[in-house]
Amino acid sequence: MPRSSLPAPEVCDQARRSRDARFDGLFFTAVHSTRIYCRPVCPAPYARRVSYYPNAAAAEAAGYRPCLRCRPELSPSDGSWRRGDAAIARALALIDQGALAEAPLAALAARVGLGERQLRRLFVARVGAPPVGVHGTRRLLFAKQLLTETALPVTEVAMAAGFNSLRRFNAAFQDAYRMAPGELRRHPDAAARRMHGDALVLRLGYRPPYDFPAMLDFLRGRALPGVEAVDGDGYARVVAGRDGSPPGWMRVSAWPGAEHALKLELHAPPAARLLDVVQRLRRMFDLDADPGSIADALAADPRLRPLLRARPGLRLPGAWDGFEAAVRAVLGQQVSVAAARTLASRIARRFGAPLPAPRAEGLDHVFPTPAALADADLVPLGLTRARADTVRTVARALLDGSVDFDPGRTLDDFVERWVQLPGIGPWTAQYIALRALGHPDAFPAGDLVLRKALQAGGPRPGDKALAARAEAWRPWRAYAVVQLWRDAAHPVAAAREGAPGHARRGGPRPPTPEAIRP
């Protein structure tokens, strides 16, 4: 369940005074004298009279404005609120996807099985702000980041942040931050940070520790030539356009220096897709996780405890697109990662839309849509007839709405819908939930690697025994899975000594893993 309150005041005090990045996004400090709220890592001098709020929306609802120095828009979200099966977590995930930009609060409440008033009361009591306030703060903070870090025209910033009218955007920004968008852009701190050149560059903040090399290793072993590319420093991919707009491409790498952020470089991105791109990448690279809370919950298991100490920065390796993840899950049934990648590459090359001109990194086509595969003949590409039927079935089910990737669903509801499709069993459905949704409690209990990892010299556990063992890992079973997958390929005892990494709370600097190989 999500946390129901802030960390203890003395914990907030200590984290603020030490500027502890592990608490970034877990609370905000509101300074009474200036009416400004800051991140725990803010370099500003300590203030005497402060209050603490669980998120930016709560601080803004109380009348505080974001600090221009530490920039609260760069904080990672509190992942425990936005992930899982609790109604508030599902509602927040839907808000992150823009649910309130497209429909009223009543529709959002219905999607999570609550009444409108009940949902509003729940938000005010647990989050500190109503859903509309959370939605508004999210849009304005993203606009603030674009104004500070890019040279996009204000009209495009408004569009990217989800405002249909420049007038409404200007009014909302002025009302919330007591300055016009143009004034912020002229601020010395903003001008000093602004990026120039052909690419639009944004920071994607995370809460340390974060093992980016391990994430790249996982993605490298599955990268589809022409669609995506992974090297030792970053991940690149084609970004398909919408409504006839031309596709662009992007690259994600570590931010230079010691800043806890990834660097997103976007080339020719449609302004209307910017927020969607950022949200997809935050899920794909699991940037909003709270490693400390996850480790505290899993460390009681003696099998996991040494893995968590050695690899505190492992995250859930997500996927850019849900349909692509589902197709690749089907192709990966009972075959090696390399074999599944070969089949996926053939499908992408044969049925994916080619780009008008190749992009950098050798990117020249996009992964096919469900419509492109709904009636595709896949057997000549090397798929068995049964597996080809399953891929087509998945494509058709997504087109007719039988299944989807709606974060408003519980994990049980998601899995139940997917296992109704021929060729989709519990392992595949749970694996899709892990990769496509980034669900923290997804658990492919039938996984052979997990059974071997928990064998411990005795008989190999069956599905029921494995599921029973994993009950103690809730609601973070997916993170236990990733740790065990990684250890199956590179046991902790064989880890390199002295490799670079971030320390866990109060612990030594652990070695950085080289790969994640389920």
C-alpha cells in the first residue's frame, strides 16, 4: 500500500540538512518566509520556519510556489503512490497519462471503481490535494521545465503541457507562480541552463541508487536493429509521429557529472507528444522507484538480502510500447532471448513502417502496429503456426478492446483478461504486466529461472510453492524477480570488487552489476 504520511519530521529535518538525494520527491520543504517550496536537495541556506508536504501538488495547494534554484519539476515522483493496485495509485497513474485532460473527474473515479466525491476526499486526505490540483501541478511543472531547459516557443510549451489555449496557459501559469511564462524564461537561472543545438534536451531525474549500466545491458540483449539501438552509453529509438506528423528519434544516456538524472535528447519531436514521451521513458527506465522502501520490504528474505546489498540500484526494465512488449513476450515463450529477438527483428523489418530517411544510430523503421499484424502471415518468418496465431490474436484483441494496457486496472483484472486469449498463459500475462505496465507486484510464478534460483539444494519449487514464498515480497514481487534473474546470470559472489556505484542508506558502495538476464 502507498505510504499514508510523510516521513517523520526528524527524518525530514535530517534529510533536508544533509541534502540527501534518496529522499528527493518523497517530501518537499515549504519555507514560511518566502512562500516557496523546495526539494530536500536544495542548496539554499537552511530556513528556520518550514513545513513539509508529501508532494508538489500539496505544497502548491497550500499556497507555495516552486523554487527556481532547486527546481521541483526535476524531482522523481513518489513511486509508491503511483504504482500498484490501490485506488489512489491507479488514479494517479491515469492522471499521469492525461486522464483528466480528456475526461471529467467522474470518469476517472469510475475507472478506479469509486464515486467522484469519495475519490476527491481520498486525494485530499492522502495526497494533500484534489485530483484536479494534482493534474494542474503536473502540467505546470512540465511547462516550467520546458521553459527553463529549451528554446521552444511559448505556444508549443503550452501545447506540450496539455493546454489547448495559450491564453489559458498564461493565466494558469501567472496565477500559480505569480509570473508570466516569458518572465521565467528571462530569469538568469533559466537562461544559464537552457540547451541549444538541434536536439531538445531534458533532464529525467531519479532517486539514487540507480544502476543504469544494468538497465542498458538488459535492453542491449533485446534491441531490435533499425527500431532501437543500445551502446555502452545510452539507448536510442525511433519515436513514431501521430496524426500524420513525421517520426523523430531520441537518445537516453546518463547526465554528465554527479547529478541523479538521465539525459533525454529528442530530435524533431512533435510538441504534442513531449509529455507522453517523457512519461513513457520514466516508466521504461523505472525512474520513480524508491529503492530504500523496496529494499526494506524485501530484505527480510535471506535469499534476497545479499542481492539487495550488492545491487541496490536494479530497476524494473520496462518497455517503450505495450503491444511491442506483448508480441515479444509471446515470441519468448520457451525459447532463448536471442531466438526471440531474431523473430521480433524479422517481424519489425517486414511489417514495421519504414522512415522516409534513416535517422542517426541506424534507425530506419518503427515497430508494427496492431493493425499491421492483425492479419499478417508470420509463418514464413520462422514462427510456428500456433505462435503466429497468438500474435494475430493479441493484435485483434487490442483493436477490439478485449485487452488493453490501462493502468486503472488491478493486476488481477489485467491478468484475467489476458489469459482469456488463446496462447496467453499466466507467465506471459504477468511478464507483460512487468514489462509493459511496470507493475511492481507482477510475478511470473512459472518462470524456470525463478524456480532454479530458489531451489537451494532441495527439490525445485512448483508454481504454488513459489507463489507462497513470494507472498512475503508483496507489493514488490517484480523487484525480487529482477534481482533473482540477475543473480542467475551473475551471482553476487562473482561480482567485481570496487566497481562504481551508489551507496544504499548508510551502507558501503556496492559493485555495479554488468547485466540483467532473465
